[in-house]
Amino acid sequence: MLGFHASPILLVLRSLPRTPSTAQEDHHPPSMCQLAGLLYWGHRGFVRDQPRARGLWDAAADMGLRRQAAAAAAAAAAAAAAAAAGGTDPSSGGAGGAAGDPFPHDTVGACVAAAGMWLKGEGGAANHSRAVELYEAAAAQG
């Protein structure tokens, strides 16, 4: 006997599924960005897969931008309702373009990473208009 003792926690962690597709299926931008980076560079045993990396970064950017747009619309509706009721908007002077996005850093990072790939044609055909759109969205975040 070598004296190795596997803790119950380690055994549970080893039994969890480890599929790379889980990040995108769960719509978790930080995980999608991390996986995209691993796939882009081919680090930590991942096979380099630039088309998939671009797709992950593009999807993470779109998710963040949709969340931000929905939050901005909700804030505008709340401000209009408060103004109609004669009150003041408690959210005025809020958190800028990242309001409503729980992962603002990942949204900006995903926009920039995907834009660079679209600009250079990495992972597929180049699309300069999509690259500019993503760069502008990232710049609007501040």
C-alpha cells in the first residue's frame, strides 16, 4: 500500500463530466472566454481550434451586449415610470455601459478577441464590418 488516500471531494470532482461544450451550453461568458483562449492558443492539452474559439468569443460578446441592451431598456422604462409618477430615478448616475451585465470584463474581452479574429480572418473568412462593430461595442464600454 502506497499510503495514498483519495478524499471524498476529490472522488466527486473526478466523477463530474468535463466536456468543453458545457461552457457554451450553459451560456456562461467567463467560461466561454476561458475555453476560447485555450482553443485559440492550443494550451493545456487542447488542440488548436480557431474557428471554435472565434465562435465562442463571438457568442460571449453577443450575450453580453444583449444583456446590456436589455438592462438599458429596463432602466429607461423604470426612469420613465418614475418620472411619470413624479419621483426621481434611483438608478441615475449608474454604472455606465456595463450596467446589467454581471460579466462586463468578459464582454469587453470577448468583443476585442472576436473582433481581432474577424479582422485578420482567423478561424474563417475575414469580415471587417463585424470587426468594427465589435470594436465599437467594446469602446462604448469605457
